[in-house]
Amino acid sequence: MTDYFQGNFPLQSIPLTKNPVKSPLAQTEDESGKLAATIAEAASDRKAGEILLLRVAEVSYLSDYFVMMTGYSRVQVRAIAAAIEAKVESDWQRHPLRTEGKAEGSWVLQDYGDVIVHIMMPKEREFYNLEAFWGHAERISLPNSDDGGGQPK
């Protein structure tokens, strides 16, 4: 005998009504996008390189956006993380739910719930290649993106 019921259930739920009013989820994603842009701006102010904004809401339940960037020294990685925390606190009155890797400084992860931030040294970014892993997510272009702005010449 089996422990579960096997039935002909649909693979995804089907809405019973079509509501023309914007859902709270859409407003939340818009707020998440603004938060992600604020994070990218703070990182750019600290000369983070290769800033990438991915909208992962459609492909993952982890969060709405990932913001990835490169810091070219452990000191810079920590400075970028601190700048992001300060900017988000002043503009959004929010603190990260979790922060990992700040002591080591080679890869700092900041979890704001709807936005997850990855600040990595070049070797870590190349090795883990999160861009390829999340390649099916939508890339959001940043108007003032400075690719490699903090990279030593």
C-alpha cells in the first residue's frame, strides 16, 4: 500500500477569475526592483565591477532579484558590503536578514529577503559562475553601470 494518493491533479493552478487590478505581488516585485537598483547604486559608488542585476522571481522561489558584483580586494569587498548596508538602511530603513562571509571578505552574501546580494572577488566569481547558473533569469540593464570600474589597471 502506498503512503500517498495518486490522482490526476493539474501541474499548475488555474486562476478562476481574471482580475484587471494590479496584484500586491506585482507591487512587491516593483518595490524589490527599486531596492535592487538602490543596492547596485551603492555598489557602484564603491567602484564595484561587473554589476549584474538578475530578476529571478520567475525562475526561483529564493528571491525576486539577485545583484552580483566584483570587488578586487578583500578590503573593497567589505567596503562595498558596508556601503550597501548603509544605503539600504538610510533609504529603505531595512537591514539584511542575514549576512555571510564578511570576516573572510572573499565572498559576502547579503540576504534582504526579496533581494540577495553577492559581492565576490574575481576568482570566486569565475569559479562559481552564478551568471551561468542563473542564465535563464532576466538580466536588468543598469543605466549608470561602470563595468570594471574598481579594477586595478
